[in-house]
Amino acid sequence: MRIARQRIVSILRQRGQQVRADWVERELPELVDLDEHIGLLATLRLDPADLAEAPSP
């Protein structure tokens, strides 16, 4: 499953994690494959199930 990178960035910014959000914007593709980036999502403390359920902007 893929999700818009902007969804991840938005969540990080809401948490006040501006530096991480900026890094995600630079390094990840526009559509992020949740299976391929599972380790990174875990590092960012993002649950792929929550990302998949939320509508992408």
C-alpha cells in the first residue's frame, strides 16, 4: 500500500517535529510504499495502519 508523503509530513509537523518533516520531504518519494519503508516509519513512531486508514491530502 502507498500513501502520500505529505500525510507523513503533516503528522510530523503536528507533533512539532519540523526537522524530521523536512527530511521526509527531501528524501522520500511522493508516494511512500508502507511495506518498503516500514523500518523508517517505526523510527518516526508512525503506525502504518493509522496512515493507511487516514485519508491522504
